[in-house]
Amino acid sequence: MTARFSAQKFFERLRMLGDDGDREVAVFDEIDSTSSELRRRLQAGAQSGLTAVAHRQTGGRGRLGRTWHSPLEGNLCFSVVLKIAGPIDETIPLLPLAAGLAAHEALTEAGAQPYLKWPNDVLVHHRKLAGILCEAVDLTKQGAWAVVGIGVNIAQRPFPPEISQTAIALNAMLEKDADMSRLAARFLFSLENWNRRIGDGERTAVVDAWRKAAEPFGRRVKVGEVTGKTVDLAPDGRLIIQDDEGQDLRIAGGIVESLDLF
Ligand code: BTN
């Protein structure tokens, strides 16, 4: 059985990475959603760095109103409050990419060989290992705040039928069970590092690093009603797709479905 998330191990790992560990981590046996909880706490005045982890979620949320299945223990459900630095029109679109990069780094360190699908699905063998939900919550004169949540499939067990053909678990590709406290610490450390770099104006670095971590361009995809092939990532973080009429389109949101047969 995969070991539970341990706040002590999480802080130990953060300190080894060079973080001062000056943050609160709220750990729940069960909650509706770690991201919903942080949104509530943010409205009540929470600060950047506040982190929530749940062993089980009863209302896990995915992108675009989808459900994230997390009713059983053994998977990572983790969210953090971030203060978004820099001019928000430019930095907010890059945050989902930065979160994808952080997940890519953490899961690579854990022993997987993942790649990113725009904007931040983490895949292995065309199956989803981790999903990320980035929500800009509070855009006030005092600054912009986001809640970034990640769910990682860690434990090996049958998935619900609707995702059984599209999901994959981390432990299925490792020789020993993954350490989810260490994984969470590395994700957080990398995410805050990328967020800082975006705020410092290193926006090209995020786009370049994302391209390297992503699946190759040239894939046939469908986004909403548009079908075409992926071409590149634009400097502002949008996905460039050439549609079937040969026109280049820049995609800012939506689900990118793969049409290639593997
Ligand atoms: C997606 O792939 O659509 C995003 C899934 C994000 C799931 C995580 S689990 C922790 C946090 N709490 C939630 O309710 N959602 C995110």
C-alpha cells in the first residue's frame, strides 16, 4: 500500500531543496476539493504558499468543469495558493504552462518519463498520469492570486470505467512505490521557482522549457469544432494549430483531443 502523504517528510524535502519551509500545509483525510478549500481560505485572507493536501476528495474538480476522480486513498491531491507576479495579462496565461513544467520535473525525478500535452496534462504512453487545474481567483489592485491544484494517479488499482483506457498510475511504472510527500515538495518547489521567473520577465524561458517537455508538434487534434495539426507554442503560451483549411489558429483554452491512432 502506498504510504500516505506526510507533512514532516514534505517539509524535510523542501528544506533539502533550499526552501525555508515557511508555509502552512493543511492535510485532510477527506474534503470536497483541496482547490475549493484554498479558494475559500483565500477569500478569508490566506497568503501565498498556503498548501492543502487531501487523502480523498469527494468533489475533485478538473479543467472546464470536469470531474477529477479521487474518492480513494493512495493518490496525490494537492493545491497551493500563489501570488502571481508581473503584468497579469502576460503572466496569467503562462501559469498553466509553468505548472505543467513543475509537474514534469517532479514526475521525472520520481522515475517516470512523462511528456506534456497542452496546456498541462502530464502523459505517459498517451495516457494521463497527472492533471492540473489553475484558477486565477482574486485579481485586485493589491495583486493577483491563483490556486493551482494537481492530481497525480499514484496507486495501481482499476480506474473507473470512463477513464480506464486513458489513465495511468505512477506506481505501475516504478520498481517501488512512489513517495508522494517528496513528489509534492518537488512540484511545489519547481512551481514557485517558475512563477518567480515569470514575474522576473523570463517568459521566453517558460515557453522554451515547455516546448522541450511537450509531445512533438505535428499531431492531429480536435479542439472544440476545430480539427487540424499542432504547429508550435506561441510566445504568449497559446497553442498554434493549423486547421484543415490550412489556416493557423491560436488556441487559448479548451481540451485538445488527440486524433492520432497509437
Ligand atoms: C484536469 O486534468 O482536468 C485537472 C485535474 C486537477 C485535479 C486536482 S486534484 C487536487 C486539486 N483539487 C481539485 O479539485 N482539483 C485539483
